Amino acid sequence: MKICYSFLLWIVVFVGHAQPVSQYFEKIRNNDAALTAFFSRMPKGGDLHHHYGGSVYAETLLAHAIEADFFVNAATMTVAAEQPVTGSWERLSAVKSRGALDLYKDLLIRKWSVKDYNDAHYPSDKQFFESFDKFGAAIGGSFEAGLTELKQRAIRENLSYIETQLTTIPSTVSVEDFVQLNERLRNYQATRNEEAVFKTLDTLYTYLVQKNIAADARKYNVELIEKLHHTLRLDDSLFTMRYQNFVLRFMEPVTLFRDLVAAFISADLSPIIDGVNIVSPEHGETSMKDYWLHMVMYKYCNTRYPKVRNSLHAGELALGLVLPEALTWHIGAAVHTARASRIGHGVDIAHEANNYELLRYMAKNKVTVEINLVSNEFILKIKEGRHPILLYKAFSVPMVISTDDAGVLRTNMTEQYVLLAKRYKDFSYAAIKQLVYNSLEYSFIEDPVVKRRLIKDLDARFRVFESGFTVM
């Protein structure tokens, strides 16, 4: 009887706090400024779909490039640490000496992000993806300043956890002697011969192990990830950070597999690297051509390293961007073949073959979708009723709200929730709160003690947040 009374008391306290919040929330649904103030204060749990290179604002990357006196190409607004052999390049110090640095700063930030973007001037998807090549040279040397910036910004907007994708793993293992396998693997792909692909990958895997690919993974873990993480003291009572490894979709099959094996070994060895992803434009030529092959490679690595989890970009496609038939199977392959625990974007789910069955499977097996509202709107022009967020909700598929590339997109986590609340009235305050809890529940944090601590802290944050509305 005592347990029942305590449970009822908890309900009274919880509902007593939540009711005034819900009432106030419904009153401000159509007021952007009021929603921004509300969500700035609301605890937001974690950001699970997060690219380091695209999340640090251009100003930070530019400051590093200026301090390191990089070269800049005035025609493309690309920077380089060393002077390239082709093109017209100038030291940023020389730009400063002739009084043009302020002008260049404005131009660089516009090319490195969506600042002042004019929709009629250039395709939005090209503007977004090309920006990474332009500032890419500045990423590596900015890790200390960038990670610190991300942590401080997260704390300011009541975000307690980030699962970021930092960089690729450099490898010393050459695969030049196996380039002939690229064509063989693609021939097997043409006939969907998974068994033959696995046998070929067995040969490659044995070679990589013999060449000590694990040494590359360990070096990356110790000399970069763990060194940065502990030196910068990224984990504390207010904030926690974890990492995902990733590979690049545009690589040739043999090279991509080498990088994928290193990524899986790295994640398997480290307690703070929690998963493996795949990035680059899904609609790119090689990405489209080798998509099935990539999913089989993930399946292969999952058999070797079963504790490592996948969060895969899948379904980041829209009608008109690719052939219609290309919209019908990518999410399904990521879920069923690559065994993804989470799906990044997933905006073409309505076009998937057997979409209802796939949605039911995702709901039953808790395959979570990372919803990126600002990103989907800018890159793919997918927003409002065209976005499948309500379709996922109708089938009870778990979802989380995330930023994707907040620096390039000039956004933050608060804006994601503002758009969610204003555009999708089916999401009550309670439903939005559940999304926040999902961001920790479906994170890849390996240590259950850390996850429980974060959830307990989120409970406390919500109690404080909601108690403030009892007098409003």
C-alpha cells in the first residue's frame, strides 16, 4: 500500500508540474520569439546526429586558418595549409597586409556556411556539401577550440550530451595490390551475390589484420580521441561527449572497406567511441552505385564486431534529386542488411517499398530516426507536410531531434524544437519531452552508469524547469 501511495504521489507531483507547462506551451505555439525563449530554457538531453566539422561555426575555423597563416584561393574561397600546385593562392597574412582581410572574412563565411544564402543564386545542396571542401584544411587544427566551443554552447542551451563524428581514421595500410577487387565486388553487387562479397571481404580482412590495421585504430584512439577528450576535460557534471567513427561514401570499395575495418576496431577498443557511421552525399555517383555494397560491408563488420553499433545516413534523398526508384530501398537496406540501430534523416520513407511493413519493423525493434528539420529543409527542401515526422509518429517509430551541421547551417538545437512545435501540432509538450528522453535512451553510450547518470540529471533539470511554470 505504501508503494502505491508513493507512486500516486509521484504522479501528482509530476503532473502538477507538467500541466502549467503544457498549458503555457499551447498558448505560445505560433509565437517564434516565445517558443525560442521556452526551448532555450528547456532541457534538451542529447544531440545524436552531429558532425564536428559542420557543427563548429565558420568564425572559429577561420580564426584558426588566420592564426596558422593558411593560403586562400580568392576564386573559390578555399583555404589550404600548404600552397597547392595549381590555381592562384595567397597567404592570409598577405591579404591582411593589403587591407582586404575583413572583406575576405565576410566572403569566406558566406562560402563556408549558409549565411546570406540566396536560393536563386546556387543549388542549396551544392552550397551545403561544397562548403566542407572549402574549409576542410582548417578542421584538424581546430579541434581544441572547436570542441570547447561545442561544449560551452551546449551547456548554454541546456544540452547535456553530444555524440559527434570527429574525423576519419588515417591508415598506413596500403591496399594498392587489391584494386582489382573493386570491379569484382561491383560485379557481385550487380547480381546481389552477398555470399561472394563476404568471401572476397574475408580475403581483404585477413590481409588487413596481418598488416596490423589495429595499430592505426589504437593510435587514433590514444593520440587523438582520448588525448583530446581528457585534456579538454569534456566530461563533467554538466556535460558529456562521446564519438562515432565514420567512413566516406565516395571512396572506392577496397579503400572504403579498409577504413571501415579500422573504424570498427577503433570503436570496439574504446569506451568513448560508441558507433560507426557513413557520410558524404547519399545522392553522389559512387554513393548511389555502391550503396548495396556498403550495406553488406557493414553487415560483414557487424559479424566481426557485434558490440559495435551503427547509425547510418539513409534516405537523405528527395523526389527529383535522384531517379524515383532510388527512393524505394535505401532505408530498408540500412535497417535489414546493415543492421543500423539508428537512421540519420530517413526523409524518403514514404517512397520505400513495403513502407508500412518497414515502419512497423522499425517501431518493434526500436530502430530510431534522427530528425534534422533545418538540415532537411535547406538541403532537400523537405519541410512541413512533406517531412515524414508525423508518419514516423503514427507508427510509433522512436525519434530524436538533432542538429546535423549547426555551424554550416547557422542553427542550434533550440531552433530545431521551435520548428517542431510550430509546424507539427500533433506533438504535445509531453510528446516533445519524450523526444528529449529518447536522445539519451537511444544514445550509444556504452557505460550504463553514465547513461543512468545523464537520465537522472535530466529528471532533475526538468523538475527545475517545470517548477518555474507553477506560478505563471
